[in-house]
Amino acid sequence: MWEGTIRETVRLNNGVEMPRFGFGTVFTNKDIIRWAIQYGLRNIDTATDYDNEDMVGQAVKESGLKREEVFITTKVWNSSQGYEKTLAAFEYSLKQLDTDYVDLYLIHWPCPDNDLYIDTWKAMEKLYKDGRIRAIGVSNFYPEWIERIKNECEILPAIDQVEYHPFYQQRVIKEYCDREGIQMEAFSPLCQGKVEDSFVLKKIAAKYGKTCSQVTLRFLYQENIVIMPRSTKEWRIKQNFDIFDFSLDDEDMEIIRSLSTPQGRINMDPYTFHEQKNLKDQIKEREEREKQQNNQ
Ligand SMILES: NC(=O)c1ccc[n+]([C@@H]2O[C@H](COP(=O)([O-])OP(=O)(O)OC[C@H]3O[C@@H](n4cnc5c(N)ncnc54)[C@H](OP(=O)(O)O)[C@@H]3O)[C@@H](O)[C@H]2O)c1
């Protein structure tokens, strides 16, 4: 029943069609990315920070699909913000992905205290105008930072990718994006698996004969948010996207809307997150710290 629907697209503010259902790739592997594409997902989310752009490029090639059949998002990392650095970072991403264009390029985090996101955006506008990127957007941006882009630059972001799941619904940003014609995209849509533990979601899931993850993804779909859950397991990916044979009624939508609290955030705070090291180095440092603590 849902075959075909998984390929549904949304039209971005520059006319580009973006698949509404995608695949998050952090901490995954090439085989599962290739499998997800062959299964039907056409929107693959990566980032230079994840250190897996090369793997994504290979998975797309090995899927047997043409490059233009897969929508690839990547992101400029914090340490590459600024005009010249962003131009160089983009070339690096293209090389890693082994492609000559990117569908969507995002500023990964605003890092407002560094005050470089405007220069970064101007570099992205140049790449966009040169035809090297099909759409440009932001991630983890609050309206005040998008307002600056609006006032000081030429092109409005097509996307704002933010943390959004039942326990942390950033509705102020959502309402702003809806008003401005910016598409919202949810990261950590399953609250990294924690939605499965919710008593309230379990009750709703039982009513529809679905899982909490399916109810969550259906909720986000009905809220008109682009989603890209991650899983390393084929059976879960299949199950997660089996959401087109039911529809949440208004009452259940309201109940799920009421689950959001300010304490629900599981990722970093965009006001204060300025990490310059990439994920691989951060993990290495953490592991070494833990090893030292265990030895004490
Ligand atoms: N822009 C940003 O700053 C930013 C930040 C974070 C993430 N992202 C992007 O968003 C993507 C998704 O977010 P995320 O990876 O943080 O979290 P997520 O998609 O909410 O959750 C992924 C976790 O949930 C588990 N899971 C998946 N399906 C499940 C199911 N049906 N039941 C129980 N557990 C399930 C997965 O484990 P298994 O592998 O064992 O299934 C994995 O541990 C990322 O991969 C990344 O591409 C972007």
C-alpha cells in the first residue's frame, strides 16, 4: 500500500522537489545505506562531521541508481565556517562524495558567538548561483539567525533541519518556517529510540496496531515535517516506514503535541554549541577520558 508513497516529495521554496522520507547516516555503514536506497529511500543525510561522505557516495554508486535519482544532503562543519573556508569545505565534500553537485547543503550549527554564519551563507549563495548546489539551508537555526540571513543576504534558506520529536517539538521555529516558506526537517525524529519507552505513545500505538516509532513518524509526517530516521537494521527501517495505512486522528495529534517539554532536548543547544573538532575526534577524546577514569 505504501510502495510509491515513500517517494513522496515536497517542493522547496526554490522549486526543487525533495523526498519527504530520508535516511540518517551517522553511525551507520555502507551496506545499510545502500540497502535503504534500494529499498526506496531517496533522501540521504550526511555531513562532513560524520566522516562518512565517502561511504555515502559509494553506497549511492553501488545502489545502481543514477546520481540524480538520490537526493544527497551534506553540511558544512563549524570549523569550516567563513567565506573562503566554506568554499574549500564544499570542494572537500564533493570529492568525498565523488559527485559534481550536492542537492542540499546546510550550515550544520549557527555558532552565533563566532559570528561567521553570514559569511558562510554568502559562500553557499555563490555555490548555489554557480549551479553546484540545488538548494541551500540551515540546521539548528532559531528565527533570529534566519532573520539576519534574510536581511543581510540574498537567498532565504530552503530548509531548517532541527531536533524535533514528540518530547521536543520546536514549534516556535516550525511556525516561523511555515510563515516564511521554509521547510522544516526533523533530526533525531525517534529521540534516538527513546519514543519506544513512552507510556502515552504505547497507548496510542496499541489503538492503531502500530509501534511507537511508527506513530511518531506518522505524527511528524502529518505535521508536514521532512523526516530521516536512522537505523542499522533492515527490519526496523521497513517497519519505521510502514506508516501509510493509518492516520492519527485530531485527538491523538493533540495528545502527542502535549508531550513536548523544554527538558526534552537530547542534542546540543544551538546558542552554546561551538564545537570545532569533528565527531571522530570528539569520540576518541571521550573514550580516552573514560579509559583514564576507569584506570583511576
Ligand atoms: N543537523 C544536526 O545537527 C543533526 C544532529 C543529529 C542527527 N542528525 C541527523 O539525523 C539523523 C537521525 O537522528 P539520530 O540518528 O540522532 O536519531 P534517530 O533517528 O531519532 O534514532 C536513531 C536510533 O534509534 C534506533 N531506532 C531506529 N528505529 C527504531 C525502532 N523502530 N525502535 C527502536 N529503536 C529504533 C536506532 O538503533 P538501531 O540502529 O539499533 O536500529 C538508533 O540508535 C542522523 O543520523 C543524522 O543524519 C542531524
